[in-house]
Amino acid sequence: MKLRIASRKSALALVQTRWVAARIREVHPDVEVEEVHVVTQGDIILDKPLMNIGGKGLFVSEVEQCIVDGRADIAVHSMKDVPGELAEGLRMLCVPAREDAHDVLVTKEGVEIDDLPAGAKIGTSSLRRSSQLKAHRPDLAFATLRGNVPTRLGKLDEGQYDGIILAAAGILRLGLAEGRPHWTIPQEICIPAVGQGVLGIEGREDDARVQELLAHLEDPKTRTEVTAERAFLSKLEGSCKVPIAGHAQLRDGGRRLTMHAMVGSLDGTKILSGASDCYVNETGDALLGEARTLGIEIGEGLLAKGAGELVREAIAAVERSQKTGNGSGGGNFGKWS
């Protein structure tokens, strides 16, 4: 039996794809896995912020098309890159257990953010990260950083930046956390992106054979959390042009679902945050329904506080940047992860 997995060619994408393949073969040793490599526009165009060339969906759409065209059976995505709507006939067949959802500050010495000197140059491609970190340390200088994880670390080592912000999940999956000085940023300072640390395995919704192969990898806890987060993102109409974050956790043995979220201004001078929780007694689709309700309620709460205006202001500022050509080299515009 052959299983074709579409994947980008970046080191992290291949590690994630091969992790999924290995977990499948542990239970189904007769499965032959074929990797279908895809080079996306997001991988090719590295001199511009993602929101200037179509957003993070660029990393997903061309990989997804392999399934639509019949060239692949599944695709492995980082859920924080997945747009709100999937291609017709496809769905997220499996959501494995979440890796660490935190962001990390990587420096040569492993210092905390409060120990950085004023004016230190910090690399990040994320509006979400820069907005929240500017609110905490407005005296730091944030600059655009693109490229895969090893490339970004190389730029730090070359001295182009005093520190860079990465997802903990990425350096953990690549085996780069050991021996690399870094500081885990508390969620009180920087709420993670929607879906951060989570893999999503996409396939055809009517492919019962593939669903059976993936069944043992499904983690109901993680799917519940991501469902709440993505419902929130949808309610706010979040995109790569808006500093937005949402992180849910199913706690107390699966009996209580909590969520923290934020929408910020590009310069970090205004941060609107919200949090809520609910006790859950359901399972399956009913539990996912409760998760969606929680995410929507938090989104509505932030809209009532004025989040809609922040969203509109951020989109307008980014679109002005695109028209004037000022969004490719500065530190103010990146992606919403």
C-alpha cells in the first residue's frame, strides 16, 4: 500500500512530514510512503514580508493543490499557516498532539527580554510577535526576518540581529533547542498564534483508507483547542495583515476549556486582550461545538472593546505599505504568526 505525502522542501516541513510517516508505519508497517516535494511561492520570495505576496496561505495552497490534482493523498501542514477555508472536498483528517506552543527569544547568550539593552535589534517576521513585544519593550528595534529556521539562526550567528523570535515547536522538532541559548517567552508577554505548535494532516474528506491510517494519530484534546482558536480567528477575520493571537487549553482532565486572545496595533501602543473559560461535559462533535462557541464569544468580546477598528487600521496600514513599496525592508510588517 502506497501513501503519497505532499510537503514543502524546507528542513522543518520535511521533519514534520517524516515524523508523520514514521508514526503511520509504526502501526501500519506495510505502508510505503512517497514524498511529493513542493516549492511554494512563499519559499521562493524571501525579500518581502509574506503579507505583501499573499500571506501565509502561500505555504499551504500549492501543497494543497497536490491533493486536489491527485498527485498526493495527504499533506502535512503547520496549523498556524492554514487559512480558515480549505479547498472544496478536502478537510483536516487528523490533528496530532500539540508540541510546545510558546515563542522563544534566541540570542547568543540566552538572555531574557528584559535583559536586552535599549535599541537591541530583534528579528521577527510576525506582526503578532512584534506588536506584543513592542508593548512590553518599546525601546527595542524590531526588523523583518525571513527564511527557514536554520537560515534565521545563521543570520543571528552572523551578527545581523541581537536576537530573533522563533516558535519553540520549530527548534524542538529540528533538534536545535539543545545547545542553542534561548529563553521561553511567557504567554503573559506574548500569546501564541492560533494553531501554533500543531500539525494538521489534510486529505480528501471521502478517503476512508487514509482516515483509517491516521486514526491513531488523532488527539481530541488538541483538535478541541485548535477549533476554539480558529473560531476566534474567523470571528475577527484575522489575516497576515493583523497582529492577532489566540491560545486555548483543555485543562482539568478535559473538563475545562480556557482561552486567551489579543488584537493589537502594529506599533504595540494598543493591545486589546480577552480571556474566558467554560466547563465541558461533552465529547466528539458536541465538544467541538462548545469550543467554537467559546472562540466566537471571545472574538465578540474583543470586537465590543474596539478590535474591529484595530483590525481595519492594521489592514489599511499594510495596504498603504504595499502600494508605496515600503513593506519589504522595514521592521514593521510581517506575518500574523
